[in-house]
Amino acid sequence: MPAEQSSDRGRSEQPGAAGSPGMAGSANGSVRPVASGAALPGAGTSSAGIRLKGVGKRFGNVVALRGIDFEIERHSRIGIVGPSGGGKSTLLHIVSGLMEPDAGEVDVEGATSAKDRLARCAMMPQRDLLLPWRTALDNAIIALENRGVSRKEARAQTRPYFERFGLDQFENVRPAQLSGGMRQRVSFMRTLVAGKDVLLLDEPFGALDSITRAQMQEWLLRALSELPRTVLLVTHDVEEALLLSRTVVVMSARPGRVVRTLAADFPTDASRREIVTSREFVDLKEQALEAIG
Ligand code: ADP
């Protein structure tokens, strides 16, 4: 049985969970964001997802982050955008539990210590980091093997994802024989089958060419809409953040602060092209770019 089926059995869906919304405002041909499942800073949420309050971090004299506040419900998606050097990766490392902040509070689905946060999060890095000597399937099972699952069992749990992600027939192929987009799909699969409820995506398509990147964004939007996970996406690409997230947090240049929070959450059954060309999307993109400055 795939980890997806076993790990999520019995969990309730959040209202407005991905996959449920239809295309809002289609009568006049527009595509607008549906009701957001995320809360703006300061608002209370019914179900704990990720919550940061007054988070700050400095490296020596460099203030990387100052007074970061935001929260999202469990199984919602948040995108963090901002200029390079504005503390996005630092924020991701703090949420993941790889690092503690100097100030403020971090709560990831009830976990507050770095060790407990680490146990709840799976990270997908910018570069796929697939092991060249392992097949695609054996790359995808690494997190399960690290947890002590036998190779046979891990393969059985992971194999169904190859068909689901359009990679059937590629289980026994080595990474060098896969395209960039396929490698990122294997990398995403590896993150997913780790069985964690929180997925942290760090510039997941940063290394891809623009056409493959657009295709992968559309693919990921569909994949995430079918998978109940809490997602934090870090990207310098405003369009990517708006497309894939329900809430977009715009950060300033260093020291990184939240300068704008935007509700995105476009319908997952609309095509990428329909969404990015809609007036609502273009308006939000302008607002985000203006906030970045
Ligand atoms: P972004 O991901 O938005 O590009 P980063 O979080 O990587 O920004 O970095 C924010 C700032 O903190 C930068 O000025 C960077 O040089 C500094 N920084 C990040 N990590 C460290 C570190 N481990 N030691 C010293 N400075 C760091």
C-alpha cells in the first residue's frame, strides 16, 4: 500500500482543501482566487499548521530575519517570496528544525522544539540530489529505508507513485537517463513518501529551464491538490508562489520582514495558462512585485 494511503487514513480534510474548489467567477471568463484556507497574521486558526510569531535571527552582525509573523492552517499551502538575501532559506531552516531562531516562537503542527519540528517536516531541495548509482525507484525509497523499512517493503509502498506521477516504466532507470523534470518528480516523490505531514519546498524548480519549469508548476499544482499536506514553498519567482500557494508572504530585503500577505488560492482545475493570464492573477502579481519594490 502506498505510504500516502496508509499515512492519511482517518485524517479529516480541511474546509476548502485543495482539489475541492471549482473555478470561481467562470461566468465572466475570469479566474479568481477561491476562499483562502490560510489565515492572515494575527488571526486565530482552527487547526494548527505552521505558526511563526515574532521570529528573528541574526548571524553575527547580520540581521537575517526580524519580527516574522504568519500562520496557516494544516494542509494549506504558503509561498514565501522576496529578494535574494532576504532570509527565505533561513526561515525555511528554522521551520524545518535545522535551526532555532534567536527570538520568537515557531509551531509546526504542535511541535515547538527544533527536534520535534524536524520530525514533522520533509524537505525538497533545489537540486534533486539523486544518487547516480541508484535507480529512480531506489532513490525514491531512501527516506523510508532510513526509517528502517525494508527495501522490499519500501519499493512496494513507493512503486504506485511512479504511475501516479507519470513515471511508470522508469522505476529501474538511473537518474542520468531521466530529464530534469523527471528527476524533480522523483525528488518530490522521495520527499512525499518520507511520510511527513509538512513539505518544505526550497526553490524546487530553480534549476530547470523556463518551459520545463512551467510544466512542472502545473504538474505540482495538480499533485498537491490531491495530497493533503501542509506546504511551505520558498521561491524568488512571484508567479510560482501565486500559482502554487493559497497564501503568499512577500518578504523585504535584509533584514527579512513580512511586507505583504496575499490570498492566492486559484482553482486547481484551471490550466496554468488560464490562471496566469487572468486579470486577478495579474493584479496579485503586480501587488507582490510592488511590495518587493
Ligand atoms: P535568501 O534565501 O532569501 O536568499 P538567506 O536566508 O540565504 O536569504 O540569507 C539571509 C542573510 O543571512 C544573508 O545575508 C546571508 O548571507 C546570511 N546568512 C545566511 N546563513 C548564514 C550563516 N549560516 N552564516 C552567516 N550568515 C548567514
